Amino acid sequence: MKHTIFALASAQGRAGVSVIRTSGPQALSVAMQLTGKTLKPRQATYASLTHDGEVIDQAIIIAFLGLSSFTGEDSVEYQVHGSAAVLDRLYSIFDSLGFRLAEPGEFTRRALENGKLDLTQAEAIVDLVDAESEAQRRQALTQLDGGLKRQYEGWRQGLIDLLARIEVYIDFPDEDLPDSLQADILGRIATLHGELEAAIADSRRGRQVREGYRIVILGEPNAGKSSLFNALLKAEAAIVTPIAGTTRDIIEAQLRIGPYTVLLYDTAGLRETDEIVEAEGIRRARNKAEEADLRIWVVDGTRADIDIGDVRAEDLLVFNKADLAPAPDVSRETLAVSLTTAQGVDNLIATVERRVTAELSTRTFPAATRQRHIDRLSEARQELDAALARRMRVPELTAEHIRQAVNAFDALFGKYDVEGVLDVVFSTFCIGK
């Protein structure tokens, strides 16, 4: 029999009210024992918590029974005064009654095991708790509400339907089956393959919303990178001096652009050097540049020997010191600013905001928000690649590739279901006729 578990559901530390959550076979009976009352499901009950004749606290208790609870088993929440003394005493009582302190995520894990949610929804709970921006909140709620589950389940059901059709070839090889059936199967495989390709290609946006959009500022020493870093943050976060090589390591800060979280990085100036510490900072800067969602190159516009060879087409190119010299013509879109006088800075900030908003805003969030999703979708896509390559020449092998694709989605949900294939076979084809 499962242990009854307990844990603090509210924040640690002294508080006006703390919430303790319990779940398991003894949760309800112990709650009634401590309160001396019959608890009605989903109804708040005010009572004194008493154990061995001692009043522990006055609390509000809410019971959730069986499948109507979050975990899918009897659960009780205690709203008590948030002092360390009250919590410690209740923990001691629960321990003496055979309860066990819950492991990290164990309430959600029990909900998963009891069929209350799937792995994608469990992940959404973590994302919702960690959400700091409006976009993160919306994305997590969409996922918790089953947005990804419905999309993934639609693809999975499409694969099972395909498998049912292929089984016709395997079970009835001597029947005069229409040629259109094979063409239909291959067409459906190609359609699903294309949809998975699109979902994988769009997965970057889900990561950017969940983890933060990464902007890396790059350029040579004394170009104005740290000044731009401070201008975007509207704070003196990075040290600015006329001495080349002042910034030796990566400086990270977080800012908000509309509903989105942005991670901004100032980096060491890029140049050839024999100085060990500076060289390490430059190596880290180049590595961070490869992880960037947006790279902003800052160039000293007064220099005659301007080198923009490392600047990519999608990067923002900013010529600094526009108050001293006009921006040179480099046959590509540039932004001219003076980080000393603030000339052009508002336009630069607006350009960055438009770029972030254009890349992240969408009415429907992407199919994948985590690497685990991308890996499983890629597995399914690879199996469909192999199935298309076989062109139904050996139906048994094509069916095996489709089964493996189904398994990839089952891994996403945390389940494995072969009986569902048989159900579809008998419901969509008149096998016995």
C-alpha cells in the first residue's frame, strides 16, 4: 500500500498562513482524527487541530477525495498559522502517524500515475511555478490545459490509424485490395512527416519563451558594448572605462520586453591577445555568441579599419560614436548611435523590441518547449523517414517503423498502448465481412 505523504505547499519561512498538503490512504482519516469533524469534500472547515489532548493550532481544512483530487487519491490541505513551531509540531505528528515527507514533485508524480495528467502537463506545472513573464505564464497554462497533449495525441492517433490500414496488407495479403489504399497510406505518412518537421523547426520559439530570449553584445574593445548593455538595461550594471579590455568575463542581466523575458549578455572585446585572462574571456564570448538568439555587434564608427567579417545577415550592426563621425556605408542595414549623447539609442531600443516581439509573438505556441519533446518528435520523424523510403514494398517493415513512431509519442505521454491499435483495426475496417 502507498504511504500517505505530506509537504509544505506554500513558501518556506515565517508567514501569516502556511499550507500543508497531504495525500494518500490515511489523509482523510487522520484529518478527521485531528479535527474531530466529518469533512465534506471541497468544503472549507474551520477547526482546532488536536493531538493527544493538545491543541496544536486553529486551521482551515479542505478535503479532496479520490479521483476528484489533484493527485487522484484522497488529499487534505491544512491552512495553518505560518510559524516554524506550528509546522514542526504538525510534521512530528504526521511522522508519528506513519506519514512520509514527500519527495520533490511526488504529488504531481502521483497525479501522473493515477491518470490525472500526462508528462507534458506535469512539466507545465513546473513552468507555471517558475514563470516570471506574462508569456511564460500563458505558455505554461496552455500546456497545462492540454494544448500540447491534444496536438501530440492528434499525431499519435493519426499514426495508429495508419498502422491499422497497414495491418490490412499484412493480414489479408491474398485479398484484392484497392491501389488507392497504398497511395493513401503513403500520402498520410508524408503529411504527418511534414507536420513534425514544422513542429521541430518551430521548437526554438518554445524554448525562447520558457527560458528567456538570449541577446549577446559583441565587438572589439572600447567599441561601446558595456555602454550599450547599460543603455538597454537603463542601469549602470557594467563598468565602463576608456581602458581596453575592462570587461573580462560575461556579464548577464535580465530585462523585460513586453510580456517576454530577455537575457542580455555583455562580453569581452574581441581581438588577438597573449594575455591569458583576456584570452579566456574572448573564448567565452565567442561560445556565448553561438548560443545567442540575437547578436548585436557594436562597432566604433570613427575607425577607418572597420572589419565586419564575422557579422551575419541576421545580426544587428550598430555603429557607435555617431556624434563624432557619420556611420560608414557598408552595404547593409545598420543603426547609428552615440552612447555618449544618447543619439539614436531610443531607435535602437525600439528595433530590439520589435525584433524580439516579432520572433516570439504567436497566437498558438510551438509544439515543443523542452529538449525532451524535440528528441521524441525527432525520433518519430526519423521513423516516418524510414517508412516513406520503403514505399510499402514490405508492409511488415513499414508497420514496424510506424509502431516505433507511436512509441515515441507514448514516451512523451509516459505510457505505452498496443491494445489501442487493435481497437482501431476493428472499428475502422470490416475485417469479418
